[in-house]
Amino acid sequence: MATIGLKRFRLILFILFALGLIALLGAGYWLKGRYWLDDWRVAQQLSHAVDRVEAVQAPLSEFIQRTGFRPNSPLDARLDEGLLQGDAVIDDIRFGQSALLTVTFRSASRQLQGHTLIFIPEETSSGKWRWRCDEGSLPAELRPARCRSNDAVARQSMPVSPQMPSIPTPVREAVDKQFDPLTQRAATVRSVLEDKIESSKDIRLKVNQFLLETGQLPISNRQINLPEAHKLADRHFRRIGLDNSGAIVYEFGDGIAGMEGHRFMLVPTGFPGVWRCQTALPEDHVPSLCSKQVL
């Protein structure tokens, strides 16, 4: 009898162990399935965003090839603005300087929500126009392969770090510069940058403190207890934050016509507390304080 009782006890233990193992395996597959499903949804939403942008690119490409001009607004290109409207995945497609297109995601996915994907026009080796998605706040590993630059000639002509399209220099021959809109914009940009550099001095102090304490430059806002870059946005800038070189990047929003997507940077000089300006903006858009070191 004792032997039979022991066998039953062992059988019950074996069954409980087997059931526990099955439950663990089931939970593991369920969690893995959730991640696969999330990744699949993100891929579908990215594909949808690229489809939306490609629908805009078709008439834009035809316009640029026909006129040789990269438009600065939907009106310039006689574009149907219905093509730019938002939907369940994206807020909208914003039209910027020199046919720059910016998608902002409204997706519920934490990987996409609030991020931007910027499409920059480039001419391919065949003379046609395409838009590459090499800019924006969306992490590089999430950018769809189908919209990255894969044209050999275009890729060779690209800088190591893709630059935004250049802003045209104000027309110096204007009879009355007071009414030249580009000259007015340059003055506005200078003033906005000067104010922002002064008001964000606290960021530079935090970077310097981190450098003194660790011997390294911080490479993210989080390291110096700052809100995420998009949370520091205001009416002129959509992102303010550190990049992976320790530079402070000010990325313009749509508050100033024609400036969306362009960047201004304060770069560490190697001496604690000393910075220099770095930007691809025209000289007349750069504040005078950049003629010397910024403290």
C-alpha cells in the first residue's frame, strides 16, 4: 500500500510539473506573439505612411521634371491639398522648403507616436526624382528600406550626414529690402536663435556639469535630466536636444515659413563651457554671437 501511495504521489508531482511547464511555454509564446504582432503593426503603419507620401511624390516629380523648380508649397506645385491630409496613422504630410515632405505619426504604437519622418528630394542617375527618408526623429532602424537612398549616383553625392535642402539667399537686387520677405525672414531667424541660445543656457550648464563629473559628454537629454527633445518644443522649434556627439540641436518647426526641418547646432569645442555654432543656414540667418565662442 505504501508503494502504491508513493507512486501516486510521484505521478501527481509529474502532472503538476508538466502543467506548470506547459503554462510557462504558453505564456512565453503569448508574449512573443504580442511582440511579433506589434512589430507587424508598426511595419504596416510605416508602409502606409510611405504609400501616402508616394501618392504626393508622383505629381511633384512630374512638376519638377517639367519646370526644373522644386516648389516650396502645395500652391507652387498646383498640388491637391487633399493628398496632404491626415488619417488614422499620420497627423498630416507637411510641405516644406524645396519640396521637403514631413510625416508626423499619430499611431498608438509607442515606437511611432509623435515621431517624424522627413522625405528629402533627390535626383537619381536616370534623371528622375525620388524622395529619400533619411531624416526625422524616427529611429534610423525603423525607417523603411524602400524609401532609403539606393541609387548609386545619388548616394555618392550625399554628404556623410544628410543635409537639409539649402535656403535661397535673399535677393540683393531688391529695390527696397525692407519688403523683401527673405530678408525679413533672415532677421526673424537671427532674433529667434539669439533668444533661444540665451534662454537655453541651462542646457549648456547641465552638459558642462555632466562632463566635469563623468569626463564624457552626454548624448541624450535623459542623461542630464531634461525632458525629451520634442517636449522642449515651442512655436519656433519642434525639437531641442542633444545628439550622439554631445551637440545641442535646435530643429525648426513650421513657426517661420520655409524653415521647417532646418537645424542649428551648438557644438562643444573641447574646452569646458565653450561652444561654437554649426549650421547649413545662409550667413544672413546666423546670429552675430556666432562670430565668437558661445559660453
